Amino acid sequence: MKYRKFGNSGPEISEIGFGAWAIGGSWGAQSDKDSHFALETALEKSVNFIDTAAGYGNGKSERIIGEFLKQRSEKVYVCTKTPPAPGHWPPSPYCRIEDRYSEKYLRENVEERMKNLQVECLDTLLLHTWTRAWNDKPTALEILMKMKSEGLISQVGISTPEHDQNCVIQLMREGMVDVLQVIYNIFEQEPAAQLFPVAQETGTGIIVRVAFDEGVLTGKYKGDETFGADDFRSSYFAGDRLERGVRRTEAIKKEFKDSGYRMPELALKFALTHEAVSTVIPGIRNQQQAIMNTSVSELPDLSEDQLLRLRKHSWNRGFWYGGK
């Protein structure tokens, strides 16, 4: 396993982290036994970074991680996220930051995160989304910085809104975030335009999520799959989105069939290529996925030619959740 610096103020973390959404729910049936084996295997493969959130099973993912890590001696860094108070998701331009992220709300939420994870200080806390409307008055981040000075949080940041990831560039330049979590994959390459270069300038740690585009870039889907009503993928792949994603993935597989990489390996290697990236957090829900995803760190890097060819598969889709 290779390690990278997690921003100017952060530790060295494994370049492949553990995405812990599925162990909390929303991705089909999941047993706690499988979750335990997945975590255990990942740590055995030298993973030292786990990403979770309050919203992953209403704290279930955090509680599983907290109980698991209590039995371990090695240092593992955990990033968790707190959502805004109930209201529009993502927050609209008309939402007041005082209503969605009040100090009382944030302090109570941070206390709950610490309780679930069984810690007295959170390694990394991200606001689980944002709106550009708050950039000129980022009081929620000021509150988190205050809590950081009180020893309750080590690093603070934002998990970017899917439809406006660049909204955080101003905040990076103003020193309001230590780390960011962003979507970056073969289809979604926009962060390379400005967000990543500014992260390098400012020393902001970058966590890459959705490297598999919610599974389609693993190449495992045929295009006719259906998902349960409580499965996140049922809305993400609404209409013909899955079919379109599979069609584009198959084109990549065909072009790179002799590359020596399987499709999941190719997707993770692409996400790791940019120097601004600190870690990539593929979802891991069982022992097999833990073994497969962590092994990518030891594979050869993409060649310049392979990288240039993959860049041509960028896909500008706009905001999927609002409809076709």
C-alpha cells in the first residue's frame, strides 16, 4: 500500500481508503459479519483511512466502525460527515446557513459523531454538502474552526455538492477548509480543470469519492439491472442512465482490453493519477472487495498514453438527480 500526505495539516494516509456507506445501508442487504470481515481485511492490507457519515444508516456505519476500531491497536484515521439540518437537499440558494448549520446543531451533531465512533476528537469532519450562496458568509466553517481550536476536531472541510463542485474554490483560497471530498472519475473529470490545481496551491487534502460512478465503472453491470426502492442506485440510475453508463463503460473496456488492467483497476488508477489526490475511497462491503480494491495500489501506474486516452472518455452529464 502506498501512502500520501493528507493536506498540509494532515497525516500520511493510504491512497486507497475504505468507503463505508454500504456497511450502513442503502446499497442492498448487508450483514454485520460481512462488514466486520471487510474492515478487518482492509486493515490487514494496510488501509489506514475510513470514510463514513451520519447519513450512512442513520449512524449505523459509524457505530460499526467505532466498535470495530475499539478492538484494534493500530492508528486508523476516520473521516465522517454531518448533514445540514432538514430542508432542501442539496441546499438551495435561498437557504440561510444559520438555519441549516447553526452552532447548536453542529455541536450536538459533532457530539453524536464522537459518541458513535467512540472517540473524544474527530480526525476529520466534513459538512455533508454546501451551496455557493454561503461562500461570502461561511459561519458554519467558522464554527467548525472554533471547535477545531477546542480539540474536538483535527481537520474540517466539505463534501462538495455534485452539481457545483467548484463552489469550494473560493473557500480553499481563503483558508476555510483543510480537506475536501469530491467526485472524480473517468466520466467526471471537471475537478482537474481548477479545483485540483488550487488544492495543490493551498495544500488542501483531497478525498476522491464515486471513483466507480456508483458501480458502473467496475464493468459489472449489464444495463438491465433493477434495484430495491431503498437502494440508492434506484434513483441514481433512474430512467436510461444505467444503460447509457454501461454503453460507455463497455467502450472503455473494449479499448483497454489488452492493457493488463481489469475495469475496476483502471477506474481506481485513473482516480489516483492526479497529484492533488490524497486518497480514493471505493465502497467496500465484503472481504473480496477489500482485497481487490486495496491491491490496486501495488499495480503499475497508468502510462501517459493510457491517461490521455482515458481523458477522452469524460462525460458531461449535468445534474442527474433532477431528472433526465
